[in-house]
Amino acid sequence: MLLLLRAVRIHLAAELVDMRKSIDGLFVHVQHALVADPYSGHLFVFLGKRRDKVKVLAWDGGGFLLLYKRLEAGRFRMPEVAEDATCVQLDATQLAMLLDGIDVSRVRRPLKWQPPEQPMPGAASGATRR
């Protein structure tokens, strides 16, 4: 299980990648295809052409970390990607489901609660005093 800070972004490459690529090849792919900074500390996730393998590349401040997983049965499911997108942003839960082989696009989430909007102190309200 991976524990990730909220500040860490997770980028899933929209294009399937040759899994023979190692750290250096994925580094170049992040720079050129995803147009991102591999040294940012964010996670870059790549699916293999057969979608039975996934690699995650991350910089940890002293070197690169490469996580590799191969499913023995089944395929990783790619979420919906816009035609012009180079990557899709995932959150930690979606990454965990992806790594477990769960189809992220079929999962339904409840709406996230947000506090009601409060009028700003000192702001003029529509009501007038008499």
C-alpha cells in the first residue's frame, strides 16, 4: 500500500508504453510526451501495451523510484481520456484501484460535501434595515 500526501499529483499517461523502458526511458517520456518535470516528486504511471503491466516513476529527492506490477490474470483498466490529453490525473484512491485491477471508470463516488457558502463579514447584504 502506498501512502501519498495530498500535494503529490498522480499522472497516468494516456498513451500505452513499451514496458522494456526503465527509469531513463520513462524519464524521457515524462519530459517529452507528458511535458512534465520528472523531478517534481509527483507520480507518473504508465500502462503496457497489453495492459497487464504497470510502472510508476517518482523522484524521492535522492533518486528515482520505479514501481512495477504485473497482473497474473486480467488487465488494467484505463479511465476515460480526452482525445487531445497526454495524461489523466488520478487521486490516491483511484491509483490503488487501478493497481488492484479495478475498472475506475465504472466506480461511482458520492458527491463530496462542501460547507455552504457564507457571506463575507462586512459585505453588503440584500436586506436593508429600517
